[in-house]
Amino acid sequence: MAVRIRQLTDLDVDPLTGAKNKHVMRYNSASGKFDLIPFDTALEVSASDRDISDPFVDQLQEEIEVAQVQNFTYDGGSF
């Protein structure tokens, strides 16, 4: 059983460097693996397949400058 994300066998994030900072993880059904995509891409894809509304995505992209956010803290919960 994987204890760390890097230990998952269905993970495609190599190389995992600072260049992947501010990316989000998604499951890519075409490759059958988890990968990382830029935050902006995640919003655009969600809007294009009607998961979230286009005006909401537009407003987020206008109001949130991800590069200016200094302290992201995430709680992934427990498994």
C-alpha cells in the first residue's frame, strides 16, 4: 500500500520538480494514470465540458492571481 503519492503505481508526474508547482492532480482516463496539469488548464477543461459555469471560471481567472498567492495550505484528509 502506498504511503506517499510518489509511491502510487498509476502516477505519471515525472519529473516532479518546482516546475510542477501550482499544478493540480487529475485522473487521466486516456492514460489510466494520475497526472498534474496547470491550475488554469483545470478551470478551462471544467468549463468546456460544463462541469462548472463559464462566467464562474472567467471571474476566478480575473480575480485570482495564482502567482501572487504565497501560502497555499491544503488538507487532503486521511485515508
